[in-house]
Amino acid sequence: MSDPVGGAVGLPPPFEPQPAPPHQAPALAPTRPVYDGKLSELYGIYLRHLLLMVLTLGWSRFWGRTRIRRYLWNHMAVLGDRFEYRGRGIELMVGFLIVLAILAVWAGVIWAVWHFGLHDRAVPGVDIVNLIFVSIALIGVPLAYVGQYSGLRYKLSRTRWRGIRCAMEGSSWSYGARATFLNFANAMTARLLTPVVSVNLARPRIVHARVGTQGFDFAGNVGDIYGRYVGFYFLNILAWGVAIGIAAAALGGVIERAGFGQEEIKALGDLGRLRTILLIAGAAFGAYILFGVMILPLRCWWRAYLYRYLVSHTRAGNVLFTTGISTRQMWGYLVLNYLIVLLSFGLGWPWVMHRTLRLIANELWLYGAPDGSAIGQPLDKGPRFGEGLLDMFDVSGI
Amino acid sequence: MSLGPSAIRGRYYDGKTADVREVTVVATPGEVILRDVANAALVARWPIVELGVLGDSEHEAVPLLVRRNEEARLAIDDAEQRRALGASVPEIARLGAQRPSTAGRLLQFSVGLAAAVALFWVALQSGSDLLAPLVPNRLQARMGEGVYAQLVGQRPLCQGEKGLTALNHFVSQLAVAGGYDGPIKVRVVKDGPINAFTLPGGILILYSALIDRTADGNELGGVIAHEIGHAVHYHPIKGLVRQYGTEQILKAITGGYSEIGTLGSGGTILLALRNGRAFEREADATGVSLLEKLGLRADGMSRFFEELLKIEPHDPAAVAGIWSDHPPTAERVAATRRPPIGAPDFTDAEWQAIRTMCR
């Protein structure tokens, strides 16, 4: 699959002009972030984190996460200046405990309703524990979005560049409501609203982010990307149809060639038989290969396009951003990284983080330089604690 | 001591704006002086007693020099120059610390991690053996009822009073002989599958299809004795504790990521199944020995297993191997085979009452 905007390695992608900038034109000298972390050093930090996790039954995760962030942040530099991460493990733990306490209160309320209102029986076979878990799962969906935004706010507030704190404005609750509504509407319309969701959730995250007093602007419009998405959408359906057709034909061919009779096909229903186990494993592997070859590259093609669009329509004062991330690189980011983590039982996480930061450093281009003297410290210092919701309801990673 | 104006260079951030100034750094006995590289203008004078280092050389590529209670920072990119400054000003010696050796740390933490996992595993095995009998009966029964509601739900129970009395009398005898001090009750669920199981809190579930399948009271007695074997060893509660513990350790070493959890649950299930096979062997052995201890017929268990083999010649447990929660049936037949001696497990009248209790 060709990549229309993919740039050669080491060269910046073509500059995509944006709507007329409100202030002075940027200097068109491109630079890239520099990442100089070493995988072995990252593994040293990660293995210690895992060791402490086992010894403390997971309670050291707040400090482990903080250490890893300190390493990653400080090994990434923009315009020659490294980032700093100044978060503390205790802040993450307190954030988690606060959310835990709130959930305990919530569970208490559910119990009170069940006990006093429903007289200890809501639905036959459903006990109070089921009720509490179901209710938490239900509120967990919107709260995960709230947690993503407030988690980003926390991380930015603990991030410094040239000694200046970053920040995030806006309400995480309004973001959570927006994200819940948009994702629900998208699910109800067979995902035809994906560009609306992508642009409208990216916008608040971009325009509310700040480096000190320097804000970001986003000039993206849903209409710009809808044509490409519709093409992707129907190609995707076609690819699924072809993949299922190939799978059915292949399965039929295998059954015919192996000379399976009616009785043997019936006998395959016996899950204990070795041949059934091997056949299921073979079919799963074949389906994965088919899915990997036909569906995922298409998805990566769309995602690469979306990322390029979002990045190239973002600016921070004089600084313009662009990326030439290709379908192949997106495959490495989305699929290969996933497989690394999955097949290594999580031990591949440092490698994935390392690969991701290298990708950012290779593929993010900045045009122009900020006027440092015009960027001041932000007035607020950010939240006192952080990421409780993210820790509770989301796969927060690092 | 002075290092000379050209010796050390750094990037100075004033903490008020995002401006950067290239500076030279000169350490004197009382202070560190920063001057602009371009015009030698004085940028800052930081008293040594107020200096601090942000970060460390293990995590930060460039630990920063700061003046306490100020937002300004100084970054000295060159590690040698940081070391030289750290050496000349003992208060900030940390600034010049060497990066720890990676190979040594990797080895140290890998070995530590493997040892911790092994230790946790051993603690879980022996800890569950030790703690399971200490879990209060009330709590065990509550957990058992929860599992019962999930597994059996609202399915009808057989209410034949004489049959139930006979069964409960039999299990009480075995439980006492096995030293089990909690209450133990039998519930007979109408119809299939051909199965029986024991839940925490001494709740013993028999399906009527199993009773229909047994040839005589001694075969049924063998099956029940096997279940009592589970109860007296607290297998249900031990199984729950081990599965929970295994999930926790897996969560800890994989970082608790949900995708890993999905894959990891496969490993947890395998471990639970391994526990299952060990528990089944122990329950078989205990069941037979309890019957012998009471002077009852102990040949029923192996005969029942032989019946199962007749129904299912391709023994799923033997084919599935490590995927099976039971040992191969042929192995169980061999391990539990006993001569047909002793008093019958149930009298004729009791057996008749049990056979008809679901009608």
C-alpha cells in the first residue's frame, strides 16, 4: 500500500501549509526531538520495578512508574533542551487511595439501596457483590475518559521544559461527558462517526495543553478527513468480506482434502480430542494471519493518515509540527508493539516504550523555534494528586 | 577553588521564562558563579550552602543543579564537567555520580525477580495449606453459597427426606473420621450432568444423573468419599486462595495490563488445573482410606471410574493432559482399586431411598 505523505528516513516530510497564522511567520528550519535513552538502562529500572511490585504486591507501582517516567522524559530533548519529570510516587498513591475511598462510598450506597430499597434481592441469582461490580463497571466507562484527561493534566503539570512547567486547562468532566457521548454515538452508527470522534476529542487535548503560558492551536476540521475515512470504511468492509471468504474456502478445502466424513466432523465437537485441539489452534493461527495481512494494514493506513493530519494541524505560537509517519511505522507502533507486550507476558514493555520514543524522535518535525522570553511559568501548579481514576479504570501504562 | 572560566559550560534556565542562556560555571569556596558565554555578564551567584541536585544519574541523563526554593536550573550536558564540578564542591558531589553498571543491575534484578516469584509461589502453596483450615466456617459457607448461586442457580433440588437423611448420615461419618470439624450438607440437584463437587463451607453437590449412573450404594459411597476427601483437605478454599494469589503475582510481574491479563488468565487456569489434578489424587486417596477406616466397602470408587471409562473410551483427561483438571481415569482406577470387603456403604433401604429421592 503506498503512503502518500510518507517521508524518507532522515528527511522531513513535505510541509503542509496551514491557514494563515495569526502572528509572525515561522522560521522554516526543521528540527526533530532527540531521544538518547538506552534499552539496557531502561530494563535495569523496569526489572527493579517488577521486583518491588512482587515484594509489595503491586503497591510500589506508583514509585516504579515515576522512576520510569523520569528516565524517559529526561532522555528526550526538544531544541537541545531535555524534559524533566517532577512527579512523585506518593502523589500517585494518594490519588489512587482517594478514588478507592470514593468507590467504597459508592459501594456503600449501592448496598444501602439493595438492602433497604430492594430488601436484599434485586434479581434472582444476583447478589450484592454482582450489583456492586456491575454498577462500578457502568460508571467506569465514562470515568475512564475523565481519568484519561485528568491523568494527562497531572503528567503535564509534572513535566518541565527549560524549567517551565507544562499545564492542561479545561474540565476533565466535560471531556469525559463529550468522550462518552461521542463514542456511544459512534457505536450506534456503525462507527461512521469516527472522524468526528477523533477530531473532537483531539481538539480539547491539544488546545488546552500549554508549555508555561504558551498554548497550542489546532486548525483541524472533520470535513477534511471524512473522504479518506469513507474510503477506508468501505475498503475495510470489503477486506473483511474477502478475508472471511478466503477463510471459508480454505477451511472447506482442508476438510475435503483431509477426507473428513460426516461422523468425523461430528466428532470434532468433542473438545477433548487432540485433533480438535490442533484444528482449533490451526484455524486460530490461520485467522490471525489472514486478519494480520488483510485488515490491520488497512487500519494502520488510516491511523497513520489521522496522526499526520492531527499533528500537522497543530501549532504552538511560532512552532509548527508535522510528521511523516508511514503505514509501516504505524503497524510497528500499533501491532508489533502489542504483540511484543503480549507474547513477552509484559516483559517487553520497556522495549515498546523505547521503540515508541524513538519513533516520535524520528518522525516528529518542528518548524521554527519559540520565543523563549515570551513564555512564562503558568500561574497554577496543577493538581496535588494524580491518576487515581486512570489507575482504577484504565490501562494507564507509563 | 576556581576551575577557570572556560572549564565548565552549561545551559541556564531562569525559571521565569523559557529563555536559555549558555553560561560558564565557576566554583569558588563560597558560591557558584554563572556568567553569560557571549558577554561574560553575571547571570547568577548561587551560595554553595543553598545548592541542590535534582534527580540522579540512574534516571536522569543530566541531573540539574538548582538553588533551593528557586525555579532556576543549570544543565551541564558534559558528564566529565559535571564530575569535575561535583568533585570541587562536595555539597553537590551527587551531580557527578557515575551511571550504575547496567549489566550488573540487570543480572541482580533478574535474579532477584526470579527468586521473589519463587518465594511467593512457595509461600502461596504452603500458606494456603496452613491458612485454609483457619478460615471461619461462616465465611467459607458464605463463599460456597455465592459459588452455588453461580453454578446451580435456581435448578430444582431433590427433596426425598429418607434419601437425604441417609446421605447426610454417611457424609457425617466420613467427615468425623477425617477430622473435619465444620458442618457438611448434601444437596442433590435434579438431572445431569453426571457429576459431583464440593464447595467451600462443606456444601456437597450431587447430581441425580450421577446417582442414576451408579450401579450400587458402594459406587455412590466411593464418589461421596472422594468429595469428602476434598472437604477434609479444604481443597475448595485452598483452590480459591491459590488462584487469587497466582492472579496477583501475574498482575504484578506483567504490570497489570489488561491484554496481558487476558493471556495471563490462560496461565492462571493452567496452574489452577494443575492444582486440580493434585487435589483429585489426594481426594481419591483420602476417600478410599476413610472408607477403610470405617470398615466400609472401598471398592466402589474404582468401579465407578471403570464405568466412566466404558462411557468415554477416549478418556478426555488422558487426551487433554495438562489441560485437564483431573488425572487420567485409568490412573485413578489403578490407584483406588480395593478388594470388595467390609460393610456396605448404604443399607438396602437407604440405597432404595436414595435411588427414589428425586421422583
